[in-house]
Amino acid sequence: MTERAEPGSALATGQLALTALFVTALVTAQLTAAKVLQFTIPLSLPVTGDALVLPGAALAYALTFFASDCYSEVYGRKAAQRLVNVAFAMIFVMLVLVWSTIEAPAAQSSVDPTKFQTVLSASTNIVVGSLCAYVVSQNWDVIVFHEIRELTDGDHLWARNIGSTATSQAIDTVIFVSLAFFVLPRYVGIGPELPTDVVLSLMVGQYIFKLLVALLDTPFVYAVVGYLRSQTSAGRVPSSAD
């Protein structure tokens, strides 16, 4: 049974905070995806060499899985899936707001409208790739999280946090990078076409980074879930059927 979060309670505040973190990180990811980052690492890896190349949205998007895993554990599967679907709708709200601002007339004291558009408007290939990746990977994350929870009888939170995130991040990375930087530019003519080796480097770099975040955020998942569990009458969390 799902825990009921009474208005003003710590559970209600936690639910609101996790929802806000999820949506904020998701919207930020949409606005920062176009910038490609590169970090030098102290070892050489296949495909990427001594550098990790990844979209600027990687960190923000990784936080969405942290938030959804905490949310799934405390508030249940159905609530988590509602969160994922409502947040998906919020992406379109963000796009409408951004583009309406871009198209609105600018005052003489405004920043350069062209630069404003360049910075804030994600290209079509980024938007399409991101939306497709989001729908598949986030729903997969919720499903796998609760499947692992059932298999372990509610034990080993670390296993479902890492297991669900590792698989969903792999799906997300392959769909987003391949669509945004390879399929759409090469076969549809939308967006700049990148060499195959660069596309592969983006996939590997993004996934390694996201997997590292999943490993590092596990103690924080335990902390958040432990605190919210302590606020329930019996320290109980909802079943995966909720």
C-alpha cells in the first residue's frame, strides 16, 4: 500500500522536493544538451582514448534517475510513472515558453536576439532525440527498479538503484546520441552530421559518466529514502504493485 503523504508532513515535503528536483533537472537537461563537453581522464579507454566527450545535459539528466529512484522506493510504482509522464508534458511547456519568448519582439535594451536564440533554442535533432530517449528510458527505469525490488523482497536498495539506472542510462544514451547526432542528421537532414567515431565517443563518454554518477549517488539514495521511511508510522515503503 502506498504511504499517504498528509499535507504539511515530511512525506509530503519530500514528495514535492523530489518532484521539483526531477522536473528541474529534466528541463535543465533540455536547455544544456547542445553543448558538447570534453574532460581529460588519467587513463586511456576504448573509443574515447584519454578524454570523455559527452553532451552538456549529462549531469542534469543523471539527477533525474536519482530523483525517480528515491520517488519509486518511497511513493510506489504508479506514482513514479505518473511523475515520469507529467514531467514529459512539462518538456513541451518549456519548449512553448522558450520559443514564444524567442519569437516575441525585443526591446532596444535587450540582449542580442540572435544570440539569445542560439543559446536557448535546442535544435530539432536534439529535441527529438531527447524526447524519444526520455519516454523509453525513464519508464524502463521505473519498471526495472520495481522488478528488482520484487526479486530481492524489498532488500538491497543499492542493487535496484544501480541496476535500474545502469540499464536505463544505457538505453537513454544509445537512443539519444544515435538519433540526435547520427540518424536524423544523416538520413533526415536535421541537425549537423558528426563523424561516426565522434558519435561513438559521445555514447561511451556519456554512459561512463552517467554510470559513475549512479554509483556515487547510491549513499544519497539511502539517506533520502531512510529519512522519508523514518517519517512513516511503521517505517514501511509501498509495494511495487502500488
